[in-house]
Amino acid sequence: MKKLVVSKGVPVWVTSICRFSSSILAPTRDDPAMRSSDFDLESVFGFMKNKIHPGMLIRIVDSIPNPSSAVAIFNWASEQKKYKHTVETYAHAVLRLGLSGHWDEMQTLLVEMLKSESYPQHSLDKSVASIITGFCTCPKISKIDCAISVFKTACSMNPNHRPQISACNRLLSSLVAGPGNFDKVIFVYKEMVKRDLIPNVETINCLIKCLLETGRVKLAVRQFNNMANKGCIPNTQTLKVLLTGLFSSEEGRELLRLKIASSGSVPNPELFFHALSQSLCDDEMFDEMSLSIDHRTPNCSLISLVDGLFLTEKLNRSGI
């Protein structure tokens, strides 16, 4: 399993609960842990009474394999006069329940958190982002359906909800990585635009990849051409995604040939050639080909290069 890389914007509690939740399976009704008689909730309540605080609650909820008991403890804490949940405790419980497959309980606590008037909007936005990131990044049990559900719920319940760009990109990347998620990708992107959240190059890369993989070649190229208008500068990944998608269809290859033929030169040639090498062939083969071609090569030669790489890729796929 690849090592989980967590960005600086992800709270420590998200990574800790992911490690904990990935080590257990969602309990079933036949699991002894689901029978309340096997777990003494009253002793836990007695231990926590008069000294409960958010950090203690999170640690205790994490230490209990049975999510149903964790919900009972969370609800008990809500009734204590001297205690008040924080957005972190809510977010922690929502993530915990979603990862263990307790969808209804997760949704109930999420709505309860979002309805609360006790927390400033920026704290709720940050909390929602942490939950989405947690669902998208947990190893083995990544819950993309939970992540998109949290996103939809937050957007539908609060017109002032402002998603965080990092969480949106995580969600888009996870959706694009799986099949049949076109409508969800477009929904997330439209919500971002509706809420004046400016997309960055990572956002557009995901959108282009999704459009190409669903056969919407011209729309993908249009998004690429409009990147400058959105303040985005294409990077190597952008060109890699675009070229890989274009080379996978006759329509895409023809568009690429026309683009080269109609322009005086390849824009940002070093980036273009590097992206070609990553998209279509191994580094050694590309180095040999690129040595004989100057970056100011006439368009006809560039077209020949594209056709040659396409033929090489086609032969490789056929096993010849």
C-alpha cells in the first residue's frame, strides 16, 4: 500500500481517525460488539461526568470499536449542561460514522452541526472541508459517496457555504479516478463557480480529464484554451492529461494535428515535449526522438512526430 501523503491543511485528527478506522471493519448485527450488554456505557458515563471536554470525548470515541456505542456517548455528552460540542467533535464523529458505514447516523450529526448557530461560518466551512478530505484520503476504505454527500448537504443547507479549494480538488480528483462520475464532477465544479470559488490549475486538470474520458473532446480543448481567462497557467500535468486524452481518439488526434498545423510554433515547447514523453512513451525512446528535432522544427515535422508517437502507442497497445 502506498504511503498516505497528507497536505498541511489536513488536521491531525483526520489522519488519526483514518488510521484507526482503516484497522477495523464495520460491525454487523452478528458482531458481539453490537450488543449493548457487552459494553458498559454507564461506566464510561461515570468516568466522563463532571470532567468531560472535547479532547477527552474524541479520544474515547476513537477507542470504542462499536460506532453505535460511540454515537450513544456523543449524544450523552450533548445533554451535559457544562459541556458543549465543538465543530471538531462533530466533524470527528461524522467522519468516524461514515468510515464505518453508518450512513444514517452520519447524516444526522452532519445536519445537526450545519444547523447549529453556535459556530461561525468559516469554522463550519473548514470543518466540512476536513470531513471531505478525510473521506477521500483514508487508505483502503475511501468513501467517495460519503464525501459527495457531505458536499451536497453543506451546499444545499447553506447558501453562504464556501467550500475550500483544496477539499474540492481532493473530491474532484477522487471522482475522476473512478468510473461513471461525470455528473458528480460537473455538480462539484458548478457549485464552486456558483459560490465564486476560483478554480486553480488542479481543478481544471480534473475537469479536462473527466471531459476527455467521457468523449467530450471539444469541450475539454475549450477548457484548456480558456485557462488563461481563469488565471490558470497549464503545467506539465495539464498537457499530460490533455495529450493522453487526445491521443486516445481519432477526433482528438485530428484536433491536435490541426492545432500544430495552424500555429506558428508549439507554445512552451519544453513543456509540450516533456508532456508528450510522459503521455506516450518511455523516457529513453522519447530522448532518442527529441534529439533529432529542434524546438523550432517546422509544423510538418511536428505533425510527423505526433503521428509517429501515435503509431508507436497504437502498436504498443496491440502487443506488436
